[in-house]
Amino acid sequence: MNTLQPLLPQGAELIRPPTRTKVFGSLSLAFGVTLLPWLEDIRWLVPDFTLMALLYWNIHAPRLTGLGAAFVFGLLTDVARGVFFGLNALVYCAATFVALLVHRRLEGFSIPHQALQISPILLGKELLLLTLGLALGRGTVDWRWLAAGLVAVLLWPPMAWLFDRATGRTRSSATAMQQTSR
């Protein structure tokens, strides 16, 4: 009885890799949800769904997404929100760069553990956006906007579970390893 997992993915993960259509379709859907007309009272709590989807695909399909996709979606976010042109593009590229650096490590965690590991990226995005906005004369400091990063961390597990089901991923390799080691 060999309980060790192979180093490379086996079975269903090799049979059904995510397609470019699914990846960019989910990114476009997340972009649309981000741009919904949220109530002004709760707008500071709404996470950046586009970045969350981008980070998910940077972890699970890094060859299909990368800095180019981050830059394009960042520029689209800048145009749609009417902020300083390139601000979100720069922040998305920084978050994507960090996620691509550690994607192999993040890929091995279960979804709840991924949320803990990705929380510095999501919180750092909000902090970097706030800092760059202040440096560029965007306005006053409103620290409530950092709460969107915490909400994004809390919404990471359901979003990742939904994306896993939509792409046919049955479970992550970390969950499989944990179950076989018991």
C-alpha cells in the first residue's frame, strides 16, 4: 500500500485542464460582479472579485493568466471606476507577481488554508491601492476600505469551491494528501 502522492497531477486533473474560455469567461464574470452598482453604505465592504478570480487562476492555471491579463483587467477596472489611469493595473500586476511566485506552494493547500496563505496578498492589495492613491493625490485616507481585503479573505473559500466545481476539479491535491495520510 503506497500512500504517497505522485509529484505530478494524475487522473482527472490531467484529463480536464481549465480551458482559456472558462478562465477568461470567469474573469469577465468576476469583473462584471465587481462593477455592479453596490449601495454606497456597503461599497467599502465589497471585495475586488476580479482580483480574486485572477489570483485563483494564477494558482491553478498560471500558463493561461499572468501579468498581461492582470494589466488588462487592471486598466479596465481603472476605466470603469474612473480612477487614476494605471493605478489598479499596477496593483493587479504586483498581486499577480506575488501569486505567481508562490503558486506552487499555494496549489498544495486545501481551500481554507489557501485563504490564510493568500490573505497577505488580498490585504496588501488594498493597502497598496490606498497608499498609491494618497501618494498620487487621490483624496483623504479612509481606512474602512481595508475591510474589503478581509471580506475577500472570507469569501475566498466559497469562490474557490465554485470555480473548482465549474472547471471540474474534484478536490485539491492537498486534500487528497491529507485524506491518504490519515
